[in-house]
Amino acid sequence: MFSSRLFQSAIAVLSLPLAAGALLAGVGVGAKPVRGAEVILDGSRKMLDTKWTYWQGPRFSSSMPIKWKVVEDPVDKGTVIMTDDPAAAGGKYGAADIVTKKAYRDFRLHVEFLVNNKGGNSGVYLQNRYEIQIMDGDKTPHGMGAVINETPSPYEQYQGLGKWNAYDFQFRAARFMDGKKVEPAQVTMYFNGVKVNVNQKISQVWGGPNSGIDGGNDGGKGITDIPGGLKLQCEGHDVRYRNIWIKELKLGDKPTDFGAKD
């Protein structure tokens, strides 16, 4: 016989609120690519060399082939990519950043990263314009998980040093009419399966011309109507990446918020 105590316990469990993102496919650490997505970084040298190149911005000072290292995953089996290039020693951003050879407009994106050392610093650049910060120890609007200088840092979702983290994005590029920007870019973002930004508008490129496409245009406000690649930043720190996949979208005038049916 099913006791009343067991029944009440079962009801209590079923009544608990689901964690944000719990019902979503393709979100969080270890998420498999959603239907129609392309894996663009799997931890192998072959894929790194096939799908990526250096971003040759104004501060670029490395040389092909890509000097980032293929190393053993410190947590799981397999290999991952480490942001290690002598050209970026001392935090010289823009000197050895890598970018996909393919450019994108609207997309769904999954990125997994691990910060191996205290203060480790890197960044994910949507369209090689808009930075989503990776920076251990920084809880400011310039810090971990922030749409840099535009949102607070959801630092409480960060797993900490030596552990894998996941960013999931749905991004819509800025919209133009007759050559003029009429809507800014916007993004919805999950950090380790928790929704932290919804239809967040992004006003500009921060960091100057060494930061990415359009960084040198009107102080970063001169956004142009051209697609851009996904960029990963090298700042002379031990930050590692794996399991990056992307799905191209045509969002039209739809918002970026995405859910269980995506």
C-alpha cells in the first residue's frame, strides 16, 4: 500500500520549481548540438586548423599556423584547446585572438570553457564585435558572464577554477535600413543552464580597434552591416575551450528568447 507519507513526499518533490534551463535541450555543460548545428571546435588540432584562423586586427603579432595548444582535458577524457600564444603574453589582447573562417549574422551558439588559473582571462566575441567576458574573480559589469559593460556579471553561476562552464546564446545581429542602423544587436544568454539575459540589447563594441570588428568606428558605436565570425580571445592566460557548436538562424524581427522547443 502506498503510504500517505510517501505520497506527500512525492507531491513535495513534484511541486519544487524547476531550475532555469532544466527543460532545455542543448543548454549547459556537455550539451549536444541541436538539430542543424555545426560543431566548430571539438578539441582537435584538425578542426582548429580547418575552421579557425587568427584575427588580423591592428595589434596582431602572431603568425600561422595557430599557436594555441591542444592539451588533455583536465576533467574528462579527450583533448581541448588552450589559449596559449607567446604573442599575447602580459595580457596583450588582439595580438593572437582566433576567429572562425566563416562569418555569421543570426545564430544559436554553445561554448564550453575552463579557467585553469586564478585571474584567468579570455572572452567570447559574438560576430567578432560583442564580447561576453570570461574573467575569474571579476564580478563587475566588465567581469565573468557579462555582456561587457552592458549588464551585471552573473558571477554566482560560475563554477570556479578547474571546472567546465557553458555559455549558450541566441543572437540577432543589428538591423539596418537604407544603410542606417535601426535596431541594435540583441542576445539571450544562459550561463551553466541558468537564463541570465533575455533579449539584451548591445549598444556598441567595447575595447577599441584591437577588440574586434567596428571597434575603431566612432568609438565602437559605428556598427556596420556585415557578418562576423565567432572570436575567442587570447590574453596570455590558461583558459581552455571545448564543445563549441553553432546553428545559423534567420530570426527576422523575432526576439532572441529561446526555450524548450528550440
